[in-house]
Amino acid sequence: MKQYPANTWKRKLDDLVGSYFRNRANDCLQLSGHACSGRKEWSHIKSRRYLSTRWLLDNGLTLCSGAHFWFTHNPDYFIYFIEMIFPGRLERLSREFNINKQFKKAELAELYKKTEKEIKRQKILFD
């Protein structure tokens, strides 16, 4: 695999995972009475600033921009939504989240390969 600086690997991971979420069904459609508004966005359950969970597929959702904005400003409802739709996910992510991970260039390259393979597997299962 080609060698890139760490920041390039981070951008490549952002592009890969972001594209995956923007090209799948909206998770906000599971909200009763919600009419999606705006474009599809990659939303994070745990903040994207933490690299230990940033690119985990379990940490992402596809939300319309309206729901993403609303949940950002109403975090208690977001937690309720996550627990209702994805029971146990917050607890699993919290365990990963507590690991303050700093990635080396080679680890980011390996994570990219692993994530790319997982996305292909998900597309086969759900397309």
C-alpha cells in the first residue's frame, strides 16, 4: 500500500467513511413523524475529534442535515434515540472511547484497509 503522511491517511479515512454514510439510507427515517430535510450527513455518536472512535462504523449514522442539527443541540434526545434504535451501542462505544488512541502512520494505513474491507462487506450484506 502506498505510503502517505498521517494527515493524508486521516483525510482518506474521512472520505471513505463519510462517503459510505452519505450513500446509505437515513437512520433518521426511524424517527416517528420525522420528515427528512436537507442533504444526508455523516453524524457521529461519540465526537469525531476522538480518533479512537472517529472511523468506527458503529459510531456513525446517516442523518439529514435537519435531524443532525437538531440532535446536536438536543443531546439528551440523541442519547434516547440511539438507545431506542441501537440498544447497547453507546455502552460499547464508551469502552472504545475511553482509550485515548494516537495513531501512527502505519496504523492508519492498516485501519484504512480494514475499514474499506468492512464497508465492502456491509454493502454486500445490505444492498
